Amino acid sequence: MKTDYKNLEALSDKKLRTLRNNLNNRIESFIKGGEKNLPPSHMLHGLDDGDCKNLLKEVLMEMKKRGGGEK
């Protein structure tokens, strides 16, 4: 089951932070070449390096809109 990230506004702040952290970790694993195949239940299952980077940008923009973005 792939998670739909089209409506980031509907996610809670905690879920958004979790998503940001998971994306940062996943991108780092792609860079290091140690990425694992994620199980279908994982929130990032099916996303490649480019998808993760694009989604991270959207997540950070949403966090900034809420006033809790990276400083």
C-alpha cells in the first residue's frame, strides 16, 4: 500500500517530522549506496532517490508554512 503524499496539509506535525526524518535517512542511504529494499508497509516504499528529494522539498515547504521549518 503506497502512501499518498499529495495532501501534506492533512498530516499532523509529528507525522510530517517523521516523514522528513525518514526522507533524510533514505536520501543519505542512496548517497552511500547502502539503500535497502523497503517492505511494502514502509511509508517510503516505491520511492527512488529523485522522488525522495522532491518529496523532502515539499515537506520542508509545508513545515515552513506552519512555522516549524528548518532554520
